[in-house]
Amino acid sequence: MLVLTAALLVSMVLAIGIGAVDVPVGDVWTVLVHHVTGRGPVDDVALDQIVWQFRTPRVVLAAVVGAGLAVCGAVLQTLVSNPLADPTVLGFSHGASLGAVLVITLGGAGLGGLGVSGAAFVGALLAGTLVFALGQRRGRLAPTRLVLAGVAVGYVLLAATSFVQLRATPNELRGVMFWMLGSVSGARWGQLPTVTVVVVLGATLLAFLGRRMNALLAGDESATSLGVDVHRTRAVLLVVSALLTGTLTAVAGGIGFVGLMIPHLVRLALGADHRRLLPLSALLGAVYLVLVDLLSRTVDRPNELPLGILTALLGAPFFLWLLRRNRGLDTA
């Protein structure tokens, strides 16, 4: 925890300082201390604007989104007893993408005045509700059925999104593609309180359910014998995961592989105890996405790459390497 917390702070300060215009670490620290504590003057107005108005909210949002996605991935993998589960597999991300694309192409008036973020949030919740309904058998959640329902709903939503894209203008299509692949470039201070509160409260609630999730790893019968209400626990985990995914996708778009890869890395290093897995996954996910965002805006200056491209390029080969090197992942 201490190592990852220190790594997060260092990576955030470096990410704030590096960009199209590099800012020395000392100047970054001066500006941050001035705005947080009110101490020390900042004479350079341009420097203050770069550090505090543009880069700091972007870096903070990247950290929050990375933490939230990693926690969602860890929970969903336990929820459906499938190491390949993440918000994309269960269709949450596809629902959010469809809602955002509809607003971009049809305008907010066509969806009751919703903005892109609001439509993405509603889309994720509707997708989660549909998957939840289809994933039940005789009133109880069935993990295998839940995965199949998520894949089926995801493909339907993806097809609908592709159809809407065909009707978009070239300018709209560029915005749609960049948003679907994920980005935190539009981060503003006004966005941060809501998404941060949702992620902190959601992660805290999930942490309190850590013992119950540990019991689920042993199987439904064993968990029931330990006094865990398996079906109610799965329902709570699914609802909280859908809320987190909808909120994160609403502000950052579709970012894959974070929820798939980060929990596996923590399990390999420290085991599957959710009381450690969840907070460590949150910290490692935050560090990872902060560094990926830094790479996205520096690898091809002054152009910027969507986060989804880099997370796929980095995550997919590394995940395949993990599968080959660690056969235990097949039963994680």
C-alpha cells in the first residue's frame, strides 16, 4: 500500500509536469501547494493555468478512472466466476457508448436534453439492468447465464452503435471514435467531485463486502454454509459495478483492459483475498492509467492518442504473456 501510494503521487507529479510544454517538478509542486494550502505566490499566470487548470484535473481524473475500472474488474471476475470478466464483457461499456453516440449524432434534444455524460451513464445503467434481468434463473443470478447475457446484450448494443455511426457526418464520426476509445483530455474541475465521490463510496462499499466475496470464491454451497446470502450479494455487486462503470464511462469514454489486467497482476503477487485485492487494485489501476495517459500525449507530440488504443496495445500482449507464463490464471 505504501509503495503504490508513493508511486501514485510521484507518477501524478511527473504527469502534471510533462507535456507539450514541460514544467519543472519544483514549479509543479509550488503551484500545487499554492492552490491546496494557499501558501506561496505564483507569479507566472501562464504556468499556473497550465498546471492547475489543464493538467492537474486531467491527471486526477485518470487516477480516479483507473482505480474505479480496476476495482470493477476485480469484482466482476469474482461475481461471475470468470477471470475474463470486465465491464466490457458484461455489456456495461457498450451501453454507455451507445448513449453517448446517440447524443453526439442526434443532439441532446433527441434524448430529453441529456448531455454526452448523462446519456452514457443512463446507457450503462440500462444495459446493466437488462443483463441483470436476463442473467437470472428462477429469480436467482446464475454466473454462466450472466456472462452469456452480457456478451449477447453487448453485441446488440455494439451493432446499434455501429448503425448510428453510419449515419454520422465526418465531423461527428471523429468525435464519436475518439470518445469510444477513451480520453481524459476534457477533464475539468467541475467533473471531479461527482466521479470521485461515486468511486470512493462504491469502492468502500465493495471493500466491506470483501469477506463475502472471499466466500464466493469457494463456491455457492460453501458460501451459503458460511452464512452468506449468495444471491443478494451477487445482486449488490452487480448494481454497484454498473453504477461505477456508467459513471466512469460517462466522463472518460470506453477504456478497456484496465479491469481485466490489473486485478490479475495483484492476485499473482499477493493472492485473491479481496480485503487486499480491492485497495491494491485501485492504487495500481490509478498508477497505470496516469502513466498511460502521459504516454498518450507525449508519444506523438503534439498529437494525442486515445487511451483505448494504448491500453489495448499494452494490455493484450501482456495479458497473453501472463496466461502463458502462469497457468494458475486459468483457475484464478
